[in-house]
Amino acid sequence: MSTKEYIAKLEAELKQLNQENERLKERLDLSGITTTVFVPEHFQEIFANAEKNVRDYFKETIKSAENGEILINGERYLLIRSAALSYEFMDVFREFYSNRPEDEAIQIGNNFLFDIAHVLGKEDAKAFHKKMNLKDPVEKLSAGPVHFAFTGWANVEILPESNPAPDDTFFLKYVHHNSFEAQSWISAGRKSDIPVCTMNSGYSSGWCEESFGIPLTAVELECEAHGAENCTFIMAPPHKIKEYLEKEKTFRKTEEYDVPVFFERKYSEDKLKDSLRQKETLLQEVHHRVKNNLQVISSLLNLQKANISDPKLRAEFDTSISRVNTMARVQEMIYGNKNVSSINIEKYFSKLIHSLYQMYARPNADLKFEVNIDVEEVIFDPDFAIPLGLIINEIACNSMKHAFEEDGLFYLNLTQDQKGKYTMIAGDNGKGIEQATAEETLGMSLIEILCDQIEADLELNNSSEGLEYVIRF
């Protein structure tokens, strides 16, 4: 190694030693600290141990701007301006959701901050409990407020009426002195109409939830940024906290509080899914009952028909029985699917026509049918699909029973124009029917009634070359 290289190496080592020396100078001097948390007398011993443990933890603090990191006891921490997570954050949300009412925008922002802070509290608690080998729930809790103070959130005072227990009786009432959120508002010369310490609520409830192994939430009752003397909170299981809030209202005469729920959107989605599942079960039960009732009606008509000798009257009964059976088939096609809110019309029409063909086609006749759906992704809801199915039943039954002597074609086409209007054309190439007969039949009356039900226009094209129905809706 040359003299020049050796000198360069010594200079690099000297620079590294100087940097390390500067880091050591920046280590925290915690010798003068006595207490960061104020608790009732029966908790003082536990929290005194927490003070010692957390203080020792934070003695190993190194700031290394050269490496872009802050290390505390080997863990990497971040410094963030408090205003960016308080009034500045809410200003952005008000602007971002300016198309909504202001209170709704604030609620969205608060939910966002609460969820983030709740996760931070849970994960910090989990890591700290493991590093400090804490087992007892109250010991796990005691480390939280001390860690809270050392990381710049606030100083915590736990009030005597608190009952930290690992069950439904859990209740914590506490004050956050010098809360970073409230003080950010005050330092900026701003006053809020509502309590602002949302992240304080989320973090503390997350830490306690991890410590006690039960779901917890916290609500700020009073806030310094709102003009109160202290930032006061209560914490309890989500299903119990409203009970405590009612007691607070009794002697405080306070306003209604928004109770934050961790991942409230997920909670709401789960409730919605449960509600939807219950409704689907109920809908299926109704479907089975309707289907059974239709079968009973069909059976009664068949029993009544057995006592009738008049061929014409028996034929009328057969037609009525056919209509009831079609209703049952349509019901089964729609509500037999998992998704009853939308119907694939192409499959639905094809299956319906095929079942009618099997029922009415004469053994020796060479009948054909075509179903053409010239519409992309045709999905109708049951309110449209059921009447359309019954209309097709009337048209197809008439064609297959009366239009042909030996062979023929029944067709069904559905198209959609650029304005979203549908046109359904159904007909046959049979002999047609007399105009008077077309106007007088019960089937025609039913078709007109069903078209009115879906607000459709009906046009009838009748000739010796066939009968065609044009339905626009």
C-alpha cells in the first residue's frame, strides 16, 4: 500500500469515527425523567416498572441522517410533523371531498386516521410485548402509555373509575395531556367544532386491544382543540361503549358521538353480506312456497278436469293447466339460479322454447324453432324476465298447437338499438289466424296485459304466411 493510499484510508476511518462520535452525543439523556404516566395508586407499581423498562429501551437512540434513519434499541422509527396528521390532513380531506357535505368528508377522514392509528397501536404493542417479554394483560397495557409519551403522542392519565379487564367489563377512562393532535390545532390558532384526537383514540385502543385480546374502541369525550380543559377519552368493547356514552351524557349533557369501529367499512360489508345471505334464504323459501302452490293449483285443475266430459271445456282446462305449469317452469328457471337478481335472457329463452317444443310438438310433425338473441350480454332482472317468459309461452303455445299441419318454423329474435331500446319478434310461418279470433282469445288478452305490465308496445302482423308479434320495450 502506498503512502498516499494509507493516508486516504486513515482519513476515511477518522471520518467514520467522527460520525459515530456525533451519534453518541445525540443519545437521549433520560436521567432526569421521573414519570410520564399518571395512574391510580393500585396501578402505580406496575406502571413504575413500565417506566423503567421503556426508559431503558429509549436510551439506545441513534439518529443517523447519513443513513436516513433513526434507530431506537435496534428498531427503526420515523419522525413526522404532527400538523400533517391533524388539521392539515383534515383540510386535504375537506378539499378532496368538497362535492360532499363537510361533516361527511370529516367523517371519512377520521375513519381513515382511526384505522391507521389502530393498526399502528396493535403492531407496536405486539412488537414491544415480544421484545420486553410481557405476559400479563395489565403489564402489556402499562408499557403503552409510557411508549406513547416517549414517541411524542401525549402524556396519559388513567382515571380511578377505569376497569382494565380481559372481558366485556373492560372500561378505561383517561386523559391525554399535551396531545399532539389537539396542540397542532391550538398552535395553528385554530379551533375545531368537534374533538380532533382521532389518532390518539385509534392508537390507544389498538394497543389495549392487542394487550387484552378483545376488540376495543375509544371515543374522545372532550378536546382541548374544542375548547375543553382536557382531552378526555373512554375505551370499551364496541358493543358496550354506547352504554358508557349514555352515562356520560347524563351528567355532561354532551352531544352525540361518532363511535369509531376498526375497519368500519369491512364491518359494514360483513353486515351487508349477512343481511344479503338472509334475504337470499328468505327469497328461496318464498320461491319454494310459490312453486308448491302452483303445483297444488295444477293438481286441483287436473282433478276438476277429470269430472268434465265436454271436449271444448276440457281443452280450456288443459290450456289453464299449461299456463300454471309454465309459470312454475319460469319460476324454477329464474329462482333456481344462485344469482336471482339478473337473468341471462339468451339461455332463459332457449330453455323455455325447448321445453314448450317438447310439450306441444306432435309426434309426426316436423317442427323447428330458432332463437336468435342479437344483443351483447343480455341480462334482465326478474321483473322483466317473468312477464317476457309468460308472453313467449302464450305465443309459442298457440303456434305449436294451432299454426301447423305437419311442419313449420317458430322463431324468436331479440335486438337492441343504439338508444338501448329492445325489440322482440316472435312468430311462425304457419297459416295465421282470423282477425276476429285473434282479438277474442284469452291468450291474446294475456299478452296485452303482460305487455302493459312491462310498458311494452305490441304490434301484430297476421297473414296467410304466418303470425308475427313485434314487442318493443
